[in-house]
Amino acid sequence: MRLLRSPIPLVAAALTSIAACEPDPITETETLPYEGEAYPDRVAPVAYPPGPVGFVTDSLSDTVSVIDLSSGALIDRRPVGRNPVDLDGPHHIAIDQDLTYGYVALSYPLTTATGPHALHGSAVVPGYIQKLRLSDLSVVGQVRVEASPGDIALSADGKRIVVTHFDLVRATKNPTDLAKARATIAVASPDEIEPIGSPSPHLLSTCVAPHGMAMTQPTGSPLYVTCYGEDKIAVVDLDTDAIEYVDVGPGVVGFGSPTYGPYAALLLEGETTLVVSSTVSKDVRFIDTTTLTVDTARTVTTLGAPYFPAVSTDGTKLVIPTQQPDALVVVDLTGVEETETRTFLDDECVLPHAVQRLDSGYAVVCEGDKKSPGRVVIVGDDLETVSTTEVGVYPDSIVRATGVMP
């Protein structure tokens, strides 16, 4: 005989299961705006001295060094760049006249490249302009440019910032096509450089491997650009994009294998004269910006390759750093005194790259061996060493700031 089970336990189990499937009560959470004090800015301000300071880009340390130019003391060294792992390669810096912001060019060099300039012309990725707040050198904006930024310049009216692209890779890949071999300059508005979403700069195809620049102030136009790969100076009208070219010497033909190699440029104050340092021919030439002709009578031949010079406070002397031999060459611009040379010993200054005029004397950026820290050597008007300051690896520029720092 089959026994019948009571249905009551089954019904109870079903009711329990149904009760367990009922959804949990809905809890609504409202997040109110924070009304406390702002989260602290943990970037400490730079302890600027009351006198002039120098900003130095350390291209293989990803830092900017700050130097007290009165004493030669290192005030601070702050990191810059976008990538905490790879090399950003800060290459040259510009400071606005209000001493509020600095602008550094990030070049992303290929460290395995060889040759005297290959390290700064070897990039295969786009570069950047990074905007720094001078009070603490923190990043407040950025805009992407093209590969291998060479030089950076800011107009005195603060409306234009320009970067050249020393793109040796582009030149090498296009040995027979001038249009494709020519790199651009990037023109941006400093006020439009934001942390994200900055408008793209205006790109203007200029010449093969453009590097050094000299701006006509206060607007920056015309702009004089050294065309290393074409042995020319490009005279750029930044208002119309019109470009006029000037050969830096006789016999200029073709492109890609320079005879002169114009690398750095400087406009003499109070004159219509552009000074051009050419590293291949090892000379410094003077170009009349009114007639756009080279004054061959003023050409100065140097034993070493000349780089970024400076003019003395009284405007009578041009101080030229040269490499191999490492020296300072002083040229009397009045044509009265003979050229003077101060040679550096290996333990003083290796590969002097740029000179910055001071109230008394000069600051000289010494690249070093590009593996260990470089130096900034301050010399007096007599060219004797006053102080030596160790900075980051491969320093390549210095900009002086005078006034009340933020």
C-alpha cells in the first residue's frame, strides 16, 4: 500500500522561496558638494632669490634646473615632461615677460642615435610644448607639435610661441624630395595652451632641419630661422606665412649635406644685423636684415664649432661658445680690438653650448659627456671663472629671468 505525504511542508517551502526572492529595499544616496577647505597643493613653491635667476633645461635628466645667477648656487631642480618612465628630453625653454609661465619643448630623442646633433634630431614620435607655472614649475598646459623640437621662442607681446622641428629623420628619408624633406615650424597661442584640449598649433613647412630662431620683437615677425640642412636662413612673415630664403654663403646647392650648417641665430640689439653660427663650416656670419645679404667682411672663423652666442651688456662684444676645442671666443663688434679666446680645460667645461649675458660676466652652459651631470660656469667680464654649478645630464640652454619672481 502506497503512503500519501502531506502537502503542507511543500507549500511552506514554496512560500519561503517566494519570500526570499523579494527585492531588497531601495536605498537612495545623495552626494552633497564638499564644503571644507580645498585639498592642499603639495607642490612646494620654488624658493627664488631676490636677484636674477637662470632656467636650464637638462635634456637627459627630464628636469629644469634653477640657478641663482648672483651667486651661482643651485636653487632647485624640478622634473618636467609627460612620461614618468621614458625620456621626454626637455630641449630649450622660453619665459614670459610677466614671469608667470615658462614653456619647455619636449623632444623625445632617440638615445641610440649617433652624430653631433643626432640625439636632438632623431625622434620618431611627436614632441610637445609644455606650459609650466613658474612659481613651482608645475605643469599647467600642453600642446602637441611635430617630431624633434629644436628651438622655442616667445614673442614679447605674449601672443605667439614658436617651435622649430630639427627633424633629421624626415630629411634622411627624403634625400631627393625637397618638399618632403622640409620640416615645419609650429606657431601657437600661449593663452590657448591648456591641460587638455589645446587647439593644434599652426604648422608651416619651412626648410630642411630648421633649428635656431631669432624673433623681431615685440610681435615675433619677421622670424629668422636657421635651415641647417639647406645652408639658408628662412625669413618668415608670421602674419602671411610668406617665406624668403637667404644663402648663408656662396656655393649653396641642393640640400641634406650642408656645407655651412647654420645652427643658431641672434639679432643684435639696435642693429639690423642677424648673427648666424654655422657648426659645419665653423664660422659666425653677419646678415643685414634690411638687404638680406651676408656681410662677408665681418665673418669670424672659429677653430671649434660655434653654438649659441651672447652680446655683452654694452653691446660691443660677441661671446661665442665653441666645441672641440671647448672655448669662448670674444669678438669686438666695433672692429677695434682683436678677437680674444678663453680655452676651457676638461675639468672646467666640456662642450660649451650656450652663453647667457649677465649684469657682469656670462653664464656658460656646458653639456658634459651626456652621461653624467653637466655644468653651468659663470665667468666674469675678464672670462675668468667665478663659479661652477652642477646641473642635470646634458644641459642645452639657459634663459635669464630678472624681476620679482612669483
